[in-house]
Amino acid sequence: MCNSARRVFVTMISVFIGLIFIGFVGSKKAYADVDYDRAVNAAYASENKTITLTLPWDDDYFDAQYVKFTPAADGYYELFLYNPYGIPNVDDVWYDIYPSVDDAYLQQNDEEWINNTYLIDQTAKWKLVSLKKGRTYYVRVGCCSSNSSYNTYRFMYKRHSHSWTRTDYEKGSFEYSGSADWECESCNQRKMEFYPMMNKVVLSRTSAVYTGSVIRPLITVKDVDGKNVNASNYTVSYSNNRNVGRAKVTVSGIGNYTGRKTVTFKIYPKATTVTKVTRAKKAFTVKWKKQAAQTDGYQIQYSKNKNFRSGTKTVMVKNNKTVSRKITKLKAKKKYYVRVRTYKKAGKAKYYSSWSRAKSVTTK
Ligand SMILES: [Zn+2]
């Protein structure tokens, strides 16, 4: 053979051997079969602790190694796998629930492991998985070369706490609903929060009687769906809520809410009582208890009708110190009913107390 023919021959042999080698490596990368004995007998990994896996050498190639672990709680976990020599070459990794040896059919997990960016080791790969408490999960690690640096891997699992970053945000208010979009910086999970429009402020009572102290009805805020808005989303302030008149309640959005709404309730003067009614000729004198606080005066009603439904006359007493009044020009020997209430002017409106109990009197 001449030199050139010899070179061609050697080249062909090299290519042939090369092709065999590629085929060999390629077939070993798949790890189609699970070694159940190894899986069942795998070492247990503890949460947050690195466990070293030494890939076994079977006959003429590396075989897969297994590790198992049982999460203590439901939730997201980060699984880490890395080669301590900085060879980030995790060719074949999977996990699955492995209920029993007989039923041991473990499925390849297609999800990619993610190159580590911030975690335990710069060469680590990791993935986020949602796991169930008390179940046993298996991880199989396989690799690809006879280089001894490739047969050592480290595995760790730990609880994942999402580190949410808000990517979009609009507060809710009394005019519109709001929402927020969140994304976990490390695993890219997303979530959305919705802040339904605050629709109605409901007071525990819409009227009250003057007591001398501030009056604060309880507040419930309903959203557009009629559900209660959590009280942490607003503050409540009261004004003009001691004296007779129209008291104000202002609800202001805080946190994920903004804007304000004011509602009112009425405070009426305290009532009085009729203390005595004295008969007279075609007349009577009515006396009542003085009610000076937050009262401008009194209103007297009398009628021959017990329920004041007909023929009722009204008399205003415009001084709160006046506590009796003689009613004249009545019919003789007739039974009259009389009652008194207080009033106070606040703003443009007059606020009246409830009526006293009626007393009856028969004229002479
Ligand atoms: Zn996350």
C-alpha cells in the first residue's frame, strides 16, 4: 500500500471507531431502564442537606445512581443537582413517585433543569417542583463519560418560598376595581390579585340620640359583588358626631385601595316626658321635664284622638327653659290626649326627638 492509500484506510478506520463510540455514548445517555433495586435501596436525602451520589461503574459504562426523599410538607421545593468539579453536565435526571417495587414504573420527567444562577453552587442545576407531604420521590442521576470527575454528583432539596415581585399594579377604589400581577423572581411563577371596587358603606345604624358622647356606628364596606371588603383595606373617621345634626363618616382606602367616601347619619335630641297635666275650664296645663342640652325648645301635640290621627293641634315652645304651657279654647268636659317632644335646629333642618308617652286629661 502506498502512503496515500494507507492514510485513507487509517482515516476510514478512525471514522468507523468514532461512529461506534458516538453510538455507544448516545445509547448510554438514554437510561431507558430503571434499576429498581437501586432505586428502592437508594439513600435518603434530608431537607437542606447535600447528599453525594457516586455513579456506579457497571461493566463498561457509568450507570445511574438514585436518591430518595420524603417532603415534610406540601408545597414547592427546589431540587438541586450539581457536579462539585464544576461540570454542569446533568444529562439524565428525573424524579417521580415510586409507590412500590411491583408498581414501579417511573416516568421520565421532561422538564428541563435550570442552570443555577444564584443558588448553592454556580454549577448547580435546579428545578422547582410541587410535592406532597409524606410521599417518597426518587431522583435518578446519570452521566455520560468515563472521566472520574463526572461520577460524583451532589443533590439537595429545600422548601421554595416565592419571592414575589409586583409587575403591574392598580389600586381599587369607590370608582373602579384594581389588580396586581406578581411574579416570583426565582421560579417565574405568576399570581394575580384582584381588588373589587368598593361599592357601598353600610352603617350599623343610621340614626342615634344625643348622649353627650361621640357616637360611632360600626361600618361595613360592601364590594361590587356584595361581599364585605376586609377592614384592613380602609380607615374610618367620624366628624360632627357628638351633637344633634348630621354626623359624617368618611371611609378612606388604604393599602391596595384608594379614594374616599362620606356617608352621614342623624343625631336627634334627647326626648322628654310629660310630668303632669292639670285640668281647667275649657283648658289644661301640661308640664314636662326640662331638656336643655342640645335642645332649642319643645313641641306639644294634643288631640281628642288617642292615636293623634285626627284633629291634632301642634304648639311650638321656642325656649328650652319653658317647661309648662296652658292650652286654652278647648271644649268643655272633653277628654284630650297630650304629648311633648324636643327639637333642635342644626344647619337648615330641625331635628325632633321621639314623642313622650301621651297623658290624658278631661277639661272642666
Ligand atoms: Zn417561586
